[in-house]
Amino acid sequence: LKFAVLPGDGIGPEVMEVALDVLKNAGEKFGFALDYEHADIGGIAIDNHGVAFPDSTKTVCENSEAILFGSVGGPKWESLPPKEQPERAALLPIRKAFSLYANVRPGLLYPQLTDASPLKKERIPNGIDIVCIRELTGGIYFGQPKSTTTLENGEEQAIDTMVYKTSEIERIAQVAIDTAKARGGSVCSVDKANVLETSVLWRKVVTEYFAKHAPEIKLSHMYVDNAAMQLARDPNQFDVLFTENMFGDILSDEMGVICGSLGMLASASLGAEQNSLGFPFGLYEPSGGTAPDIAGQGIANPCAQILSAALMLRYSFGENEAAAAIEAAVEKAVTGGIRTGDIAFGLESVGTKEMGAAVLKNL
Amino acid sequence: LKFAVLPGDGIGPEVMEVALDVLKNAGEKFGFALDYEHADIGGIAIDNHGVAFPDSTKTVCENSEAILFGSVGGPKWESLPPKEQPERAALLPIRKAFSLYANVRPGLLYPQLTDASPLKKERIPNGIDIVCIRELTGGIYFGQPKSTTTLENGEEQAIDTMVYKTSEIERIAQVAIDTAKARGGSVCSVDKANVLETSVLWRKVVTEYFAKHAPEIKLSHMYVDNAAMQLARDPNQFDVLFTENMFGDILSDEMGVICGSLGMLASASLGAEQNSLGFPFGLYEPSGGTAPDIAGQGIANPCAQILSAALMLRYSFGENEAAAAIEAAVEKAVTGGIRTGDIAFGLESVGTKEMGAAVLKNL
Ligand SMILES: CC(C)[C@H](C(=O)O)[C@@H](O)C(=O)O
Ligand SMILES: CC(C)[C@H](C(=O)O)[C@@H](O)C(=O)O
């Protein structure tokens, strides 16, 4: 399996090492070999190459079937202007370069970990199990015009443009359908159709596409402000939460925090192009950040990175069994009581490597 | 005090009646007389006049110093297209007509009511006390172009435009400053300056305006996705949460649900124009909806409507003492154990009128 390894900054390299160990072990069990190449991304790339997403890194990615991504950013680069900060300067160009239009974020909280959630236990007695599908290359992120001008009276005026067209909405609707089918679940499409033209189109195209291609999947619609409420009130009323780029940025992070530890949450960003194996090219990364406060101490939770590697096996390599086995091993290790500090809650906490070893033991 | 009374639909009329009683009583105590006129808004206006915000209602508002608003919408009108639904069709035109650019929403949860919040008690041991300031007439709500076209290949493409100019940002920054000063608090300005041009301008103008006009107020900045996380994780890290229209729509509703019962939350939407008394013209409404499931039963919580009336006294009539007295009376009644069903939590629950009577008793 040929993939690019972009560990990035902060805890990225530490948790990546453990994830690669788990992948190697899974390869031995399930009969595949790893063929990966490291490259710089984010802050370290700014330091070494002057840009967050260097051409050399792009080439490594282009020569791969998928990207396993760590996390980027940190205090060292925080004084850069917002648009030059590592996360933004790495992620937006890489999404654009590989047309990574479909962000898939499982919102999973094991029942044994409800202590980690800010929500009352009685709201989530069985943990949380939802998935957020976010459109990732359209909407207000890339729409033109996007500019600032000086008006005649001397004031400045800035403009951003939110744009969606039918085909963009249809291809992400298909991802929502596939996800719901795989879970035997339903889809709630989130928009602001009472205010936005793009949302009126979104709702219409989604409704028609589901009616035509997946009439058996239950589809509902919700306004984004209400969705932000409902997520915090009763997250499990959702199954597949499906939305456009900007709303997905906000709601998927709200979902993440409600699921307790970001150290447990993986994500996949699927591309429009197939890789040479006939699967979608994709980028796989933990939902959390670089956790600069604990970087280098060997105590970061590697589970999100391990679970991201599992998503890579499933989506970009079709290794479904290995993916499921890794996911089960993480669940067994964690629910069995092996915990890094972020999810220990009174239990003795272990380091990054020990957490990885516990996953390996359960694989 | 001359104001327009727009009770609207669902529980609107029931809770409005109680709020007017409280206002009358406060007038007797604090030496002002009420002079109000009722008019139709929302669903009932669609039924009676064919439109959600009729010209006759507009005239009543124009002849007033402020608007006391109930709530609008309900199942009867749910089959209308999103843009014709009562809430949208009433609120957007009325905001535009009276330049209601500043939405002020206290996020208040009494320590005695933490059971009402979905958050664990240990996250909010002293309840919640924050304020959300949302820009209400700019951004992507009204920006042009806002249209749908058919592309050459037959696809449809929709566009919304987010626009902000310096003066729009400065006037709402002043409201954030005034609010922080009145509370002795700090301001967190929320944007997406790593992606949006409007947010880059927002952050720049806010920073400069605070430096010039209120250097003593602590100002911080946060990205909107992070703010959605932080609100659910630890709401009291905020004091004044300050943001643009679309982000404010989402975050203020998330804040609302985290504060437990929407039946307790008031809001003010302040206009650019002064009324004949030299105070801002404004619209005052509960944050919750029409609660069609309990409408007509006399069990709705009138506190949000009463507290909205208090905000009207403060902002549009300068009756600060009366406003504070009403707020204190509501707090005393509720923390003293008089509760409607939405906030009863095992206590015996009372009806709308009894709740109002308890507030009057404490006034
Ligand atoms: C860094 C930023 C541009 C990015 C986004 O807004 O998409 C991030 O918040 C994310 O969600 O991956
Ligand atoms: C009804 C709708 C247009 C409105 C908004 O989005 O502003 C509502 O959600 C609100 O927050 O008052």
C-alpha cells in the first residue's frame, strides 16, 4: 500500500509513529505490505521550505494512493497572519490540489467514555454514534469574488462569495447516501434555505437526488441554527449529519467536542479522483490539533491517528477487514481500561507507546 | 411609553399578556404609563392579511418607540417554502425596515437551574452568565448578488454574497464595547479570518476600533469553529461573545440551548435610528419559538417574554431601574421555586398566569 506520510507538527510525529506500527502489524495479519514516504507539511514545512505545502510534498502525495496526515500548527507560527498559519496554509491548498470534496467525520463516543463528554450522562446513556459528512471544496471557502476594496467614501468593503452548483451537491449527496447505507441509517441535511440561495439549491438537489438514487434512505432537512442546538441537546437524534463546507466546519467541531476527547476522533477527506487501485484518493487525519502543551512528552493519545489509518485502509485501499479489526482493537483497548491522560478519568494513564501496544495486543 | 405589541403565533399571545401585566405593574411602581397598540405578525398576519409583515403592522411600528414581539410560526405554515415561512418572512423585512443591526442575547442560567442545561453540572457550577452580540443586518443575509442561474451545461448554480464594510463593523463593535463596559467584562470577537475576506476586515476594524475607543476593554479573537467547541465545553470562558450575522445565528442558538430552557432567554434587536426619546428604536423578543405543542394550554413559560419587556425598558426607554427590578423579580420567583413545566425538574409546576403572578409578587 503506497501512501504519503505527513506527520506535521506538535504531537503529529509521535502519534504517527504508533499508527504506522499498527498498520505494519495489520499488514502482517491481513496480507499487505506498506510502502510509504514521509514529507513535511505545516509549520515544519514553513521552517524547512518556506511554505506550508511545498511542491516536494505535493509530488510525494501525487505518487501515492492516499495521504496519512498528522496535524499542523503551533505557538511558533501563531503570530503569522491568519491566512498564513500552518493549518490554513497547508489544508486549503491540499484540499484544492486533490479535489478532496468529501469530509467524513465519525462522531463516536464509547458508552464507557461518557465522562469525557461535556454533556450530562443521561443525555447520552449509550455514548454517541453519528457521522458528519461535510462538503469540503465548495461554498464560501473558494467562491469568487473574494476581495477587499476601498469605497468612494474611503471605507473598506470586503466580499466573500458562497457558490454551489448542481453537480457539486450531487456528488457529496452520493457520499451521504453511501455512508447511510453502510450504517443502515438515515440522513439529516443541514442548510439555511430560509435565507440562502445556495441552501435553496442544496435542499432541492439533495431532495431530488435522494428520491432518484436512494428513495429507501430516510432524508430530513434542518436549519443550521437549529442543528447547532439539537447537536448539544440530543446528538443521537442524528445518524448521518450532512452539510455544506462552512456549516460543516462549525457543526463538525461542535460534534467533536460533544463526543468528548478529540484524541479519539478520526476523519477522512475523500477526493474526486480514483487512485490506481480504483478507490478514492483521500487524506486521513485526526480531528484534534497539535496539542503543543503536551507535544514531545510521549503522552498524547494516538487513537485518533490509528483510527484515521483505519479509515485510509477502508476508503483508499478497500481493506475493510483490516480497518474493522483496527477499529475493534482500539475499542477493546480503551474500553478495557487502557487510557491516555485525556480519557483516563481516574484510571491510571499510560503513554502514547503503551496505548499503541495495547491496541496491537487486541488486534 | 408608546410601543407596538406583536404577539404573533403559538404561545406568543399567552406569554405576551402576562408580560404586559408585569409592565403595567412596573409602570405603577416606577411612574410611567403604557401606551401600546397590537398588530398582527407572522402566521396570523399571513392568514389575516396575506403577508407575514403587513403594511398596517409596519405603520403601527413606525408610530412607536419600540416593538415588543412574541414569536411566529407553527405547523400550519410549515408547508410553505422556506423563504415564505412566518419566521423568516416576518423577521428579515422588519430587521431591514428598522435597521435593527444589533442583536443582544443574554445567555443567563441561574445556578439553581443547572439541571436545565444539557451540560454536566461540574462544567457550570455557578450557572452561565454571558452575552452574545450578533450583527443583524449585514453579511450573507442581505448581500448582493444573491441569485440562481442556469449554466451553459444545464446545471444550476446558486450564489450568496457575504459583505461587510468598515462602518457596519464599527457600529456593532460599539455595541460590544457598551455591553462589556456595563458588565465590567471582556469581549471575544468570533470570525473566520483564516478563510474569509470579510473576517479579515472584521478582525482588523474591530481591533482598531477597540484600540481607539476602548483600550481598557480586553479583546480577544477566536475562529468560529473553535467558538462552537468552546461554547459547549466551557461557556463561561466567554463574557461578551461578539460576531457577525451568520455565525451569530448559529452560535447564539447553541448558547441558548446550553443555557437550558429557551423559555428563560430574552433578546433585544437594536436599531440604527433613535426613537423620539433619544434612545435606540428596538425590537424585543424571546429567544424561543412558538412551542405549538403547548400553545393554548396556559402552561408556557412567560419569563423570556417578561425579560424581553425588561430589555425594552432598559434600551428603548431608559427605564433602567424598572428593568433591573423586573429581572430581579423573575430571578427571585424562579429561584424561589415557582416553575413552569419546562424548568420544574421535580418541583410542582405552575401555569403561565401563576408564573406571572409570582413575578409580580416579587416586583
Ligand atoms: C484550518 C481551516 C482552514 C480548516 C477549515 O476551516 O476547513 C479547519 O478548521 C478544518 O476544519 O479542517
Ligand atoms: C428566521 C431566521 C431568518 C432568523 C435568522 O436566521 O436570523 C432566525 O433564525 C433568528 O435567529 O432570528
